[in-house]
Amino acid sequence: MINRKKNIILLSFLFIGSVINACKQNQSNTQQDSLMTQSWEEIEQKAKGTTVVFMKYLGDKKANKHIDEYVVPTVLKRYGITLKIIPGQGNEIVNSIMTEQEAGLAEGQTDMVWINGETFYQLQQIKGLYGPFTDKLPNSKYINYEDPIIKYDFQQAINGYEAPWGKASFIGITDSARVKNIPQSMQDFEAYWKAHPGKFTIPLDFSGYTLLKSWLVEIAGGIKELDGDFNQEKYDKYAPQLWDFINRNKKYFWKSGSTFPASNVTVSQMFGSGELDFAFSFGITAIDKGIKEGLFPATSKAFVFKAGSIHNTSYLGIPYNAPNKEGALVVINFLLSPEAQIEKSDINNSGGMPVFDYQKLEKQWQDQYQALPKIKYGMSEEAIQEKAIKETHSQYMINVAADFRTQVIEKP
Amino acid sequence: MFKPFNKTFNFSILLLFTLLPLLAGLGYAIAYSFGLVGVLNKGFTLENWKILFSTSEVYISVLYTSWLAFASLSICIFISLAVVLAFPTKFKSGIFSYLVYMPLAFPSIVAAFFFFQFLSNAGILARLCYQLGIISQISDFPNLVNDSYHIGIISTQTFLSLPFFILLYASLYQAEKLEDYQKLAYALGASKKQTIFKISIPILLKRSLPSIIIYFIFKLGSYEVPLLLGKSSPETISVLAVRKLQKFNLLDIPQGYAVAVIYAFLVLILLFIAFKKSKHQYEV
């Protein structure tokens, strides 16, 4: 009995101890400015023979192949850097850096991360990124940092805390054999849903929320109305109209709108199998890739929603506690080079649009870029660029995601 | 002479590898939910708990999770009891003793994907029914995944749990010498029905109660199956916690930890009951 009491007391102390210990964690954010005073040659020299850990999304086979077969061997051969890829995206990256920060780790596990919009916003909230560093990169000369699609990541100025790696544009995908007149406006969609019930749904992920934002922009009468910082008044004015639009039509959605798939991957699979008539993507080469892989029917077609194609850029960042910042800078600089960007833009690789300013390229790179195979099935880069609109502030995404649950999913 | 040393050693091992990480984790989750730790937290607050309980989300989630675990386990226990009582010696050796292990080789996520492909509206079963002329259009196939009756989740959970219970009951059948009891009952004039319902099933259920409770706890924590095969609402407690912990709003993270704390206490209560039950059993 006494032993039992002793054990309970001991366990209680341990429990309290763990809480106190957790409270004492060092939350400081150390920035190593001395790194920026070095010359580029010194940085390259220091990076030689080191390992760089790159946390990125690994869900795209072709993008993985591009990294494994081109980027990894090239940086090893040219800069003597061993590039180690570890999986992680969005919230996983934030959680990983946040956990290290909460544990007070001066040196984290990751040297560079592939991020955009939401993740950048979250990492900035917790001061999780190192920077500014883009001015230090020699290949920054090919980038137009004044281009609003690069300068602002979800309406937040990047201020040198992340370097652009790829441009993406939100498109809808449909099958022209099944859908003769492709709907674009919300009104068109309403008519289509009524005529073809059960053939449409919204994934509960980044793609789905971007679709909701496209409609919010359409309701607001254009992106100008939602440009800039988050505006609660405007959100409160337009969002109820969006929820009303969805609630009055959700009975025509897949499974009568009683549930929504967790991700766009499921939506793409259901589009491929014919269960749905629409899917979504951020890559202009998604259709070519889908058809080649046998996932999409050969009659698949891309289209842009009435509000325009929400454009965003994905970026490369360096965590504040990256142990090998020099190595990360060298790899990021290589990934920004015209050579790596052209290789990446090839539809046989990652696809997508490069981040360089074509006019800033030397002739040899311009020719090489022009020689790339063109998109066969999707929309051309130029056609999408014409309809490109800026992303709204991150807070719109946060609100739309939360309210979609309370205003639509949880409403009978 | 070495007994006291052994006891301390055993307790230290238990403390180091089981209780300590568990308590540290629980302590951290509690501290996070009350705003004591965490990059974005600003000190002690009850706000996260207040927000969490301001809607019925968390209550519904606990009830829904418990219902799913209860439904799949009930079906599973029913089938496995029937199988073991009908073929008590089949699982000792031969092909059945191997086949029964098969679902154990499926990780939850693989089973979830398999059932999704098999039962979805354009899935294998729907196509088969269409080819056989049972339905005139593939879209006529009933909703068996992401459905209101949770058929997809319950089927998958049952499939995953069935081997465990068949093996458990098959071994209990031998260990408890049920065959001898049955023979005795017959000799005393009991009918087959009486033998099954008054002797075999009560003994098997009583002996397996701690395992049932522990398996129930295990099912409460399942994540992949309800995520892929469930509806967007209600969510199971693990899906709710992960959504709060990992989605876009970092300010929801403390609420995610609060959900985890609720789950942990629920599990601790059930464990306490399970140990009480198992202690009583062996005291008999």
C-alpha cells in the first residue's frame, strides 16, 4: 500500500515536471546574419561536401523523377552537395518547424522547404523562416521580383524570405465528350448541376478552397474588390452569398452534398472513372500528364472559372534553424537557374511555368525554352496568363475553410 | 534475496518506456490546450476549451466514434462466435488456420483503399452489378462508402478485426475446455441451443471482455478508415483532432490538443475498467 502511494507521488511529480519543463522551452528565433556578409564564393566553398535536407511534397511521380534523376546528381557533381529529400508539405512543414521551435532546438532537421501561400503565412506567424536571402542568390538576376505574382505570396510581400521556384494556376478539368458546353460562371454551374445531378463535388483541401475563393471573387465582382489585406467587412458581405449558393445547390452535388471528399486526389480518381464530370488542378500540364498516365480520358479539357485563374507561385524557403544554410542557398540558387527552370518546365518532368522573366534570359536560354514540347491537351501558358488573377490574402482561405464546415457541411 | 531489486527494476523499465513518454505527452497536451506552451500561445487561458465546448462538435464526435467501434465490434464478435462454435477445430491447423490470418496482413490504409475501390459508386462491385444487369446505370448503385449509415467504415473495421476475434475465441475454446463442458451439459440433458447460449457463449464473452474493451479502445483511435470512408461530418475523434492540429488555422492547434486530452482520458477510463474486469476474472 505504501509502495503504491509512493508510486503515485512519483508519477505526479513526473507529470508536473513534464508540464513545467514544457513551459520553460526556449522559443527564441535565432537569425544568423553573419552568413549574409560572406561572398558567394565563400558560401559555395562552405557548402562543398555537405548534405542538404530538402523537405518537399513527394506526391507527383514526374516531379520526383526530375529531382532524383536531374537535380540530385547535378548538385552533387557541380557543387559537391548531397541533396537528401524528405517528405512533407504544408502543415507538416509548419508542424515540424514549430515542434523544433517549441523544443528549443537550435539546429533543426531541415535545410530547405518547398512552400507557398498558407505555409508561408503560417511560418511567418511563428517566425520560422530565415532571411531575407534572395538578394544573395546570383540567379536572382533572372527573376522579376516586382512581378506581383512573385512579389506577393497570398497578398503577403515575400521580402526575400522565400525564393520563387514554380508558378501555378488554378484550372478546372472536364471531359469534353461528356460536357459539351463547359460552364464557367456560377450561373452556368447552377444550370449544369440541375441538369446533371451527382456529377460535381468540392474537395476539402487546398484545391477545393481555391475553388470557393474563385466563386467569392466572382460574387465580389472581381479580384480588385478583395485585393490587399484581409477585410472582415467585405468577407461578411460576400461569404453568406457563397454559402447560400452552395446550400441551395448541394442537393445536386455528388452524394447529394451530404459529404465531400477529403482531397483532390480522390476527385481526380472519380473524374477519371466517370463518377464526376469535373476535377481541379494547379498545373497547366496536369491534363497532358493525366492522359499520358491513363488517369484521364483523352477528351479531357482545361477551363478557367469566370473569376479568372487564381495564380500563385510556389517558393523555396530556409527554416530559421536550418543547420546547413550555405548548402541550402547553393541548392536554391541552382534551382532558380534558367537551366534548372527549363528542365523543370518540360511537360515530361514537373511541368508548370518557370519563374524567370523571359526577357532577362540570355539568347541561348530563350531558344532552349522555346524548344520545349508544347502542351497538347490543356490550355496554353499564354491563354491562362491572360486570365490570371492574384491570390487573395491567406485569411480568406482560413475563413473559407472553417466556414465551409460550419455553414455547409454541418448544415442539413 | 533479489526480489526487491527485481521489482524496482521492473517498475523502472515500465516507467521509462511506457508511463514516462505517455505522461509527458499527456502533460504537454494539457499544457498546450491551456495555453501554457506553444509558439502562438500567450499564457494560461480557458478559451480553447470554451471554444471547443461551445458547439456540439466534440460531443457528437465522441458518440460517433464510440458508436462506430461498438457497431463494428458487435458484428465482429457475433460472426467470430458463430464461426468458432460451428467449426471449433478448423482453425487449429490446415488451410483455414492460414486464411484467417490474411486480413491481419492488411494495414488499415490499404484496407480502406481496397474497400473504397470495391464499394464506391463507380467501384468494382458497382461495375459488376452493372455488367450482370442488376442495375441499369452505374450511378444507380447504392452509397456504400462515405454514406449516412457508415457501411463502408463498419465493413472495413469488421474485416480488419475479424481474424483477431476468431483466433481469440478459437484459443479460448480450447483453453476453457468448452468441449468438456458441452459434453457434460449434453449428458445432463441440455439441448444444443441451451449448451450454446447458456454455457459456451457466456463463458467466451466473459473471458474475452478485457480483450473486447482493449480492442474497443484500439478502434476508437482508428484514423485512416473513417477519414477515407466516412462522411465529412460527423468526424471521429482522431479525424477531428488531426484536422484541428494540422489544417490551415494555427490558432486551432490548442483545441486539437484539447481533443487529444479528452480522447486520452476516455481511453484511461476504459483501460481502468478493462483491468478491473481482468483482475476480477482471475480472482474467480
